[in-house]
Amino acid sequence: MLRFDDVLELKNVPVEEGEAVIDAMGPLDPSEEVMIELCAWVFQRGEHDAAATEMTTGGEHHETAHGGHIEFFEGADGQNRWKLPLRQVGDKPLEPGDAFGVAVAMMRMPNEGDQQRVVWWGHPLTLTAPGSTG
């Protein structure tokens, strides 16, 4: 099941303009779902909302318009994972605390005859200060 990790760590500030402010990431089971494209947002509500986003733009390396790419890897727990660096939008930065993540992905489903499916997910998150998750 696709989702974000419940806790995401912010990058050290100040972040150079155009650089990622947070890595969105979560579990992925490649035997059940193969990611073709992904668009992810992490945002916080407040007097002035803050957000970070990114979207892959195709190609075999799942590249983004900003030169980054989605990464697929095995976590320390042996679980397959995805990670996409997100960049700030607007002029208010994300801060440690409550947030919400939402994503939409085009997936290929190996257990469904390689059918393509659009999948979305969203749920509350906690953002932590750099270096606090370990």
C-alpha cells in the first residue's frame, strides 16, 4: 500500500534557492506496484500556508523538472521504499510540526496483468527538525 512515512525530516536551513527542503518517502512493494509517475505535496496550514512539491516528468530515471529524480531503494528494515525530493513553493517555509501529505501516481500493477492504475493517497504527517530522526 502506497503512503508517506508518518514522520519526515526537514533539510538543514537555509536551503539554497531551488534545492529540496524535504524528502517525501514511503514504502513500495514492487511485486504489486511499479511507479511510472508521481506528484507529491507536503503542506502545512497556518496564517500563511507553507508547502513543498515535486513531480516526475517521465523517462527511465523518473526525472523531475528540477533535475532531481525519484529514488527506489531498500530501507534498513529490508522494506522496499521510494523517495522524492520536494522543493518549497511560495515564500513561507515548512516548519517542524503537523503537516499533511498528498500524492497521485500512475502505477503499473504486475498482479493485474500489468494494468495501469492511477492511485492517490493522503494523510497527516509530522515534520521534524533536521537531525532529529536519526
